[in-house]
Amino acid sequence: DAPAHVTAIAPYQAGKPIEELAREFGLDPARIVKLASNENPLGIPESARQAMLKVAGGLGRYPDPNGFDLKSALSQRYNLPLEWLTLGNGSNDILELVALALLDEGTSAVYAQHSFAVYRLATQARGARHIMVPARDYGHDLDAMLAAIESDTRVVFIANPNNPTGTFQPAARIEAFLEQVQARHGNHVVVVLDEAYNEYLDPELRFDSTMWVKRFPNLVVSRTFSKAYGLAGLRVGFAAAQPGLTDILNRVRQPFNVNSLAQAAAIAALADMDFQARSYQVNREGKAQLCKAFDALGLKYVPSYGNFVLVRVGDAARINLELLKRGVIVRPVTGDGLPEFLRVSIGLPEENETFIAALKQILQS
Ligand code: PMP
């Protein structure tokens, strides 16, 4: 028998794969539009594809367990020494490494309502207690999160921008939160600043949070190659933290957690400024396209800082099913306590249009 804290876990609900929907509804997979998992609609950068071809011949060997080349590239980009960096099998892996290293029975983790589902899952898997702090205006209530920290709390998870709501906390607020946690709890409480959608922020909102790890020994900044870099299927992310904390994460890390293709592709994608600029631009334009359509349909949505929009459609379960029948996959967030909302990832203009046309048809029928 599995322990009670494991059987209590409600498994992660991923976006429905295209092939599965095609089988279920007898649809042509080529005509299905998937806007469900906040993937990059541009697909993989050509530079990353080429980089993978170059290393393909070496796949008979294990990957570099220390990710030296990728870490060196990240070290240059973020101006941090190698021993401040941890690679993950997606940034999910980073979140789990933190939970594995710091949580167990008798400890707790704090996170916000309507934030990334893995914070709760990773906490539960360790048999630790999770303290969910009610959201404010669909986003993190940092004052309430600070107040919610208890004597057994070891980790606070913050998603900025947040998924699935798309909300964003400006630099000054995060910085004040980090200062207060440090002042009250020292290094007893580790703050994970999960910035999976950082690259989609408008330039005037971006701040170099990786620099904060120099000031805060209890901070882990987590980033991913799954979104703006277009490598979701390869599973690669990274964390920046001081060497002491990085060393702790490394102790619980699987030796070969990031595969050779992913390492090579990430190096290429990191250098591909043109692809990054296009990802940002396509997202910016697609967001405007979706929001304009929601306005025209009289639908309310949460202003988004990510590559997706949370829109209030009413009976989301029914509308989701109708969208599926029309070959459009989006993400219901009923499990997050948002039964009237759907989360739609921002696609290419024509994908957005297919979704909008289907939604319009459903709402007006
Ligand atoms: N953090 C947040 C806030 C996310 O939305 C996601 C992806 N849905 C992740 C982390 C994990 O992404 P990955 O493991 O692909 O890096």
C-alpha cells in the first residue's frame, strides 16, 4: 500500500495531446489546433534543430552529467559563476529538486491559490503540508503569503508571471517580499521565484532577478527553455542560486537529468536572439488579437503577462467540450477552482482565429 500522502495526490492534468483528441472524435490531426500547454507556436528554433543533428552521433553515450557547456553559456548570459547554476529536466525538475532537498514530513510549503499546480504536487509527494494562500485579484497576495509562513515552513513558491492566471508582480514588490522573508526567517525559508514566462514580459517590466541571488542566499530563481525558447518537448530548465543552496539541490539531482539533445539545443536557443525576438513579437500580437476578440464577444479576461490568457466563458466544462468537438484544445482550469474560465495559449494568428471562430459559434448558438 502506498502511503496516505501519496494516495491523496490528484494527478497533474496535462493538456490533451493532439493524437488523443483525433482518435476520440475521429478528427484529422493536421486540422487540430492545440492552445492548451503554453507551448511556443513557432515550434523549435532551426538553430536548435541543427545543433541536435550535430550531437546525434554521440547519443550512445550518457550526457554530460554537469552540463558544462550549457552552464557556461548561461553563466555568460547571466553573469553568474558555474557553481551558482543547476540544470533541470524542465523547470519542473527544479521545483521537485527543491521539494526533495528541503521538504519532508513535519515541514510545510507556502504557495498561492490559482498558481502552478506542481507546487502542491511536489509538496504532497514529500509528505509535507501545503499552505495555500487565497489569491488577490487572481494573483499572489504577497503580504498574506508572508503572514502565512509558519515555523515549520521551509519553502515559498512564487510564479511570476503566474500560471494559469497570467498575473504579474512588479520588481519592487518581489524585492520587498524577499527582504521581509530574509529579515524574519533568514535562510530557514527558501523562496522559489519561478519565472517560466519571464521572456514574454515587455522590456520595461523586465528585471534581472538572477542578480538578486547575490543578495539573498535563500533565493532560487527558476527559468525554462520550454516557452520563449521553443524546447518544451526536450525538457530543459535551470535555476540560479548561491553555491550553498545549489550544492544542496545537486545532492538530490539525478546524475544525467538533462539529456544530450536538450543540452545542445538549449545552447543554440540561448544564442538565437532572432528566434527570441520573434517569439516575443508573435506572442504580443497574438495576445492583442485574442483580447480584442474577447472584448468584441463581451467576455472578461485577466490581463496576461504570459503566453496565454485566462478568459471567463461561463460554463467552461461545456464550452471546452464543444471546442474539442471542433478540433480546438484549450485548458479548463476547473481543478484550480476557476470553473467559469478557460486558459488559452497564444498561437499563430491563424490558430488564434480558428479558436475565436469556434468560440464565437458556440457562444452564439
Ligand atoms: N512553472 C510554471 C509557472 C509553468 O507554467 C510551467 C509550465 N507549465 C513550469 C514551471 C514547468 O515548465 P517546464 O517543466 O516545461 O520547464
